[in-house]
Amino acid sequence: MRKARVLAAVVLIGPALANAESGVILYGVVDTYVEYVKTGSNNVARLEDGGLYQSRWGLRGKEELGNELAAVFALESGLAVDSGTLQQGGRLFGRQAWVGLSSVKWGALTFGRQNTPIYYIEGAASAFGFSPYGPLGRLQNSGPAGSSLTARADNSVRFESADYGGLQGSLIYSFGSERTSAPKDADRIKALGLNYGRGPLWLGLAYERTSSIGAVDGMDRDERALGASYDFTLVKVYANVRQAILYRPAQAELRDRGWQLGLTAPLGANSLVLLAYGTQWTTNTGNRGDQLSIGYQYSASKRTTLYANASKIWNTNLANYTFSNIPNQVSKSSVSDPRGVMAGIRHLF
């Protein structure tokens, strides 16, 4: 099970290719599941994509240039297995598209559409990762302040340092929409991340600022995250706290805050049990969502995993968190509490 999770991490994470061999690698994830969701009197059974990781395929490569310097690139396309369509708004390489230079001594400098520091920090601090049945996948991406997880930045320059005794940092600057008229800072992103990993302990923090979202002058968002994990061998514990603040012109700001706790525990060599609880609330309102998730994974091989998850969300006041965009039942004073179960298969190549 541990080997399969390591392989998944290599497939899914970042531009640090300084230690990889020269050449081009074709890689990917094919992940689909069947789910049943009920909220109030609304219910649906269907096939969906991405129960553990969103399906994708990609190319990544490296060419040695000498003096421990290399040219590196990645092109990664998201797809929906249930329909065969492209994700990320139909972009060919909507998940990643970048090229740059990498060095064992100083790190990597890359240019293009790239994952942000907060994406890595949040994913590493979550027992369920980005699964749609975990608190990170549901609560955090659905608050009134907007997603507190800006996963990717277009037109960006990213620097990731080398590993110094377990400490590693990253900086990213996105030129945004590259407008010639006001607001010229539309969708620009400035972000930084810092993580430390040594032995069983991992710590990470990230900050991001997005300016003039959607070309609305003054519509800015701050995102902050702090995460940790510790592997006790018999159980691995995860913790995460976060905040998203949306500044709106001539309106009061929206502020979402949340946290989650989780754990994973191996059952023999090939099975893993997962448990997580998370909450998110909007300050100055009574709106709050709480979520409990439980999961099971079985590694049939190093590349194939069978899994099942169950989860429930409790909406307080007018909070409107749900699964897979299934509409809640809304009244003047409350909304329904959705619950769902699912089972699926993930294959790495």
C-alpha cells in the first residue's frame, strides 16, 4: 500500500524533477466511481470521475544540459472518464503546462500554467487528499468567499528551492489575464509556500493573494493555509487550518474559516482505512458546514486501487454545502443535510 501511495505522489506532484533521469515519461490516472447521494427528498445514483484523484494523462520530461542543470517540462490534461470529455473548461492541458530549468543545487524555475503552493500544502495535509468525499474536496471549495484553494495559476513564473535538510520553499507570480485596460492586475496571483519534512513529521504553510478577480477592480482574495502530518506507523494523523477572505467593492468582506482532522491506518500490507472530520464557517453569520468521512482502500497491485467512501454533511443555518452539485432542499431558515456513499477503482499508468 505504501508503495502505491508513493507512486501516486510522484505522478501527481510538481516541477521538482532535478533527480529524474533524462527522457520523456507518459503517465496518468484513470479513476471512476459509482455514487448514491441523498439530500432531503432529492436523490441520485450515477457514475462519476475522480473518487481518489481526478483522471488525467500527461507528459513530463528532462534533458541534461551539464553542470547539474537540466531543462524540464510538463503537459498534463484533465479528463472525465464517465463522459470522455476534457476538464478545466475544455483546455487541452488544463491541469499543467510549463517549461523551465532545474538544478540539484538550487531548485527549479518554471514558466506556464502551474499548480500553486497552497495546492500542495492542502493536499499533503488531508487524509482524503482532494477526494470529493473528503472535507477538503467539499467544504473548502464551496464557501461564500469562493474557493480557498486556488489550484493553478496561468501565465505564471514559479521558483521551487532545493531541499535543505528537509526544508523547501516555493514562490509563484502570475501575470493574470494580461490586460491592457483597467484593471491591469486582473486575476494576478502572488503566492508563497514553505514546507518541512523529516522522518515521520511534515509541516507546511502557504499564502496567496489574487487581485481583481474576473476583472472586477478591487475584488481581491487572500488565502492562507497551515497543515501538518505525523506518521506513527500504526496510524498517520493529518491536521489543517485555513482561511479565505474575499474583499468586495462597496460591500462587506466575506471571510470563510475552517479546519479538518484526519487519519489513515493500514490493515495488513494492502488495505488502508481513512477517517476525517472537518468544518467551515462564514464569520459574522450563523452559516456553518460540518462533514464526517470514512473510507477504505485496497491495493490490488502497485498501480490499481479499489476504494469505497461514505460521508455526511451537516448544514447549519443557511450554509449550502453538498456533494457533486446535488441541490439541497432550501427553506427560509435552513437547508438539508446531504449524505453519500460511493465505490470505485483507480489505475495509475
